[in-house]
Amino acid sequence: MAVAGLIAIGVQLYRNWDTMKERFEIAFSAFQPLIETTKAAFQNLLDSLNPIWDSLKQLFESILPILTAVGVIVVSVVVSAFGLAISIFNATVSAIGPLINAFVNMVDFVVNVFMVIISIITLDFASALEYWERATENAIQFFLSLWDGS
């Protein structure tokens, strides 16, 4: 239905093209002064912005050495701060790592001692011996980790 309407409008435009052309020319000529005024206003705006743009470019060129120097200083400070933060993190991990290992070894020791007791109660002496060896190794590692953390 919409397509048929568009076709009908197209046919009417074709039949009355001379009349429509005259009306469009009258309308366009009425808007011509407004278009010219708007075009002139934008040209004036561009003409007034060009000196400002040139001044801004000159200002940027004059402060470029200062910005470069400040940039170098800021980058060196940031790099130094980042290096310091990494050093602190590494020192913290180095200090805490052995203590965490000591805690893990202590928990493993306690677990293995309980497993020894359970193995003895269930009369599984081979497993009890194996858990006792693990508990002994965990006790040794616990003290070594404490020694490394001090």
C-alpha cells in the first residue's frame, strides 16, 4: 500500500514537473539570502579562529621543552616508585615464604602423627611407619623453614 502511494506521488511529480520546478525555484530563491548569510557567518567564524589556532600552536611549541622535561621527571619518579614497590613485594614474599612453608610443614606433621595413631589402632604397622617417616621429615622441614625465615 505504501509502495503504491509512493508510485502515485512519483507519477504526479512527473506530470506536474514544470509547475513543481517553478515552485522549488521560488522557494530556493527565498532561502538564498539566509544560506548566503549563514555561509558568511561560518566563514567569519573560521577567519576569527585561525589566529587563535596559530597562537595555540605557538604556545604549545614554546612550552614543549618544559613538557618534555616534566615528562622525563615524572617517568623517572614513576619508574623508581615501581622499582621500590617491586623490591618491597619481593622482600615481603622472601620474608613470609619460609614462615608459610613452616606452617604447612607443621600442619603436615600433625596430620601425619594422627595418621600414625590411626594406623596403629587399625594394626596397619607398615602405614604407621610410613606416616612416622613423613612426620619426621615434616618436623625437620618445619625447623629448617623457621631458620630460613629468621
